[in-house]
Amino acid sequence: MDGQSRLVVAGATLLVLIGMAANSLLARAALAGHLIGPTLFALLRLASGALVLLALSAMRRTPLMRPQPNAFWLFLYAAAFSYTYVVLGAAMGALLLFFAVQLTMFVWALIGGERPTASHVLGGLLALVGLYVLVALQLHRPAPWAVAGMLAAGAAWGLYSVGGRGVRDPLAHTTGNFVYAALLATGLALVRLGLHTGPRLTPHAAGVADAVLSGTVTSALVYLLWYALLPRLRTVFAATVQLAVPVIVALGGWALLGEPITFRLAIAGSLVLAGVGLTMRRTRDHAAAPPAGQPGTD
């Protein structure tokens, strides 16, 4: 890639990370605040995202694709994330989620033939240590099922991400994934409705708005951009760079909510950025000679 292309990819990647961070804040506000139940949140998130993507596909006259495995990974991520976020604190949830994402994508990179260098491994470890430093003081002992659920959500998102590396039409694939994931979420909602016998949480208008905003903007549009970017990124870099999301969330708290920037946040952010930088530098070293049949890397 030339310098201008690198700048475009870097800017788009930063936009995706900001979108993911905003998605986390919306979910935290709605689910941790008990403004909406996890089943309805996941359904509204996926269904509203599907409607936006269907509208974009209709404008481009893009036909709906057949169901793909990535639709299931998207559904599993959204459902597991929603249910466990009610129980887990934001800190523990972020640590478990992004640990599982990174591990899944690193393993997939090895299976797919990528050979992470020492810098890749060191960069991933540094970023993970930075994430731990950021959330260490807020960790608690969660319920085992919640840990398993968030790890499943992270693994599902990792598989959803690596599944986007080979797509040629990001809009067609993302639209299909959201449509079929929304259908699975509808089935889950019907099952929950039939099995639930206790008192039900009445959704608050703010919770519904958070779910719809999460679905239409910070999920559908951001994930569409993510799928457009993934073929241009090495898997190990795409895995590591996502560890910057919790740092961006913390910076958002400073910029929007007046929360102080602590020494711990500065150290954590530096470690994450150093780790991401290591993976980026090494991939750029190899960019002059990408593998046969593969696009250039960032």
C-alpha cells in the first residue's frame, strides 16, 4: 500500500474502534442500567441493523445472500454479550471479551498459515497487559456461567472477524449476516417468552433507543466498515488493535463525562499503543511482499 492508502486504512480502523467503543457504552447504559432486558436488546440491535443494511442493499440493488456461518457467530456474540453484560462488570467483561477475541484470532492466523513473529507475540502480550492494568482495580469474582458466556461472545466475535477476511462484497455479506442473525434472535425471544413465568422487565424508552442506536449505527455501519477493512489487515494486527477499545472508552469518559485521566490509564494506554505499534510495524515490514494471492497489509 502507498502512503495515502495506509492513511485511509488507519483512519477507517480508528473509526471502527471508536464505533466499537460507543457500542460498549450504549450496551453498558442499557443493560447495566436495567433499562431493557438482554433478549430484547439483542433482538432490537440485530433487527434494526438488518433494516438499515437492507435499505442500503436495496439502493445498490444487492441481492440477499444465502445464510452463512458468520450469521450464527454474529448472533452468538450479540446474545452472549447481552446476557453476560447484565451480570459482569464492565471491566471484567472487557477483559474476558477481548482476551477471547485475541486468542481466537491468533489461533486462526496460525491455522490459516500466518506465522506471527516475536514482535507479533510481544505486541499482543503488551496490549493484553495494558488492558489488565486498565481494569485490574475493578475486577471481581464473577459467576462461572457469566465467564463462560463472555468468553463465548469473544470467541464468536473473533470467528466473525476472521470470516470477513475473504469477502468480496462487504455490504452483501454484512446484510445477510444481520438478517439471519436477527431471525435467530427472534427465535430466541420466542423461546424465552414461552419459558419465562416470572415478572418481566418493562423496557424503558431510553433502553430501546440505546438498542436501536447500537444496531443501526455502531453495529451495522461499523461492522460493514470492519468487513471492508479486514482483507487489508493481517489477522494478528486486527486482533491486537481491538484491545484499544477499552482505552478509547476510558478516554471517552474523560472527554464526555469529565472523568479524570489517571496514571493507571496513561500506563495502560501506553502499553496498548506500544503493543499495537509492534504488530503494525512488523506487518508493514512485510507489506512489500504479501503472500501470493493475498492483498497488501497495513
